[in-house]
Amino acid sequence: MMLDIRDLSVVFHDGPQPFTAVDRFNLQMDAGEVVGIVGESGSGKSMTAHALMGIIQSPYAEVTGKALFDGTDLLSLSPRQLREYQGDELSIIFQEPMTSLDPTMRVGRQVEEALRVHGKLPPAERKARSLAAMRLAGLPDPENLWDAWPHELSGGMRQRVMIAAALVLRPKLLIADEPTTALDVTIQAQILETLKDINRTEGVAILFISHDLAVVRALCPRVLVMKEGRIVESGPTEDIFRTPREDYTRLLISSRPTRTKLKGGGVHG
Ligand SMILES: Nc1ncnc2c1ncn2[C@@H]1O[C@H](COP(=O)(O)OP(=O)(O)OP(=O)(O)O)[C@@H](O)[C@H]1O
Ligand SMILES: [Mg+2]
């Protein structure tokens, strides 16, 4: 087992009462697996991911539990040790590529950044590997894109640059937090297809977060449904679609009719 999360909780102590954003979250994931987390806004999806990555910014946050990654508890690592893990072992992409990309840095340099920070390779090899990551992320003609600025690219292309940057160190786990939410449905479907390919060809495990059960269905064989910080239901995505146990899950299914289908369109519904 690659990832073993035991009773992960995130509690904020910034109000009159402690607020539990994530409540005893459990997940076991094998190498190369693709798992979805779905839930309404505020259900604790991002805080779960941020806790794993050690990037919860608030000084009022209390994170407890264990998150064993290949046997090492991520939650017990120092910020410095965590930085070494980030990108290398696990990597995250966010919803908004424009806020995650540095507008003052050319595309190629941003993809290369993690390699430079880790100081692993000579420049020529860094560039070769970055170009390969860009190709993997579905960017056409990466040599030409190398010197482009983020604002010159479309939203979908920017998200692909983020994916390339997240993959450049060849992580074992990619956490994708609503990576397609800001994009239109056609581009969304293409990016999901790219993530599928990356999983298939590189064996990268993906923890895919979305409020949209239809999107999760297109990518993830297994899903966890979160509500108010808790997992209320989990299992094979198709089972949960066919026979949801919780009214809440039924609502998640019916509030967004299936619009995104991979391959073969279905983008007009
Ligand atoms: N820094 C913080 N301080 C206090 N509460 C916070 C903080 N960050 C998040 N929360 C709260 O934690 C809860 C879970 O937030 P989280 O961002 O994980 O939700 P989410 O499921 O990702 O929602 P969305 O779909 O809108 O992204 C929310 O109620 C949120 O208000
Ligand atoms: Mg979120």
C-alpha cells in the first residue's frame, strides 16, 4: 500500500468554538490507483489535501492522525522534510492555474522550477525532462512554448503547464484539487483524458477532488463522498451512482446531470 491515511482530522481554533473541517478521514490507496473525493463546497476536500501536503496556511489549524506514505508519516515531517517530499513523491495541482502560475516567469522556467529547487540535474537535462513533462501533459510543441508567458496561453493550456510542473519530478501521487472546474466542458474532458493517459502510461496514482460526481465518474473507479468533514459513503464509483446509500449523495448526483463524458463527446447535454 502506498498511502495509508488514518483518522486524519483538521480542526481550526480561530473562533469561539473549535471548527472541525476534516473529521477522522481514512483512505488506503495502492500505487497507481485513481481515487476521487467528491462533496459539496465546504465539505473538507481541499483541507484534506492541504493537510497531506503540509500546506494549511492557518496558524490556528490543528492536524492530527497519520498519513503514511510508503511507511513514512507525512504529518510528522518537518517543513523542510516535507518540501523534499513535495514534487518528488507527491505533487498537487490546484483549480486556478492563473493564481498558481507566476505571471512574471516564462512557461518553461516554471515547469523546470521543481527540478531547479531540488538541484538534481544539470541544465540541459533539466530542460529535456521538462519538455518531456510538457509533452506528457498534452502541450503541443513544448519547445515553442518554452519562452511564452502564462498570460499568452488559454486557461486549458495553463492548466496543462501546471500539470507538467507537477509531474516534472515524477511523483508517485498526484493530488488534483478541482483542476478542471474553471474550464469549459470540452477542455475539461480533454484534460481528464490527459490525466487518464498519465495514469496509464506513467503509473502515477491520482487523488482527484471535485464537487462534480459526473467528472469523478469519468476518471475514478473508486470514490469517497464527503460531507461536513466526514466520509459518508465510499466504494466503486459505478455502485455509488447506481445505488447511492445517502440522500446527500443522491443530491450530488441529481444536481449535476451527467454532462462530461470522455471520448465520444456528450458535451451538449
Ligand atoms: N484557514 C481557515 N480557517 C478556518 N476555517 C477554514 C480555513 N480554511 C478552510 N476552512 C473551513 O474548512 C471547511 C472545509 O474547507 P475546504 O476548503 O476543505 O472545503 P472544500 O470541500 O474544498 O470546498 P470547495 O468545494 O468550495 O473547494 C470550510 O468550512 C472552510 O470554511
Ligand atoms: Mg476546495
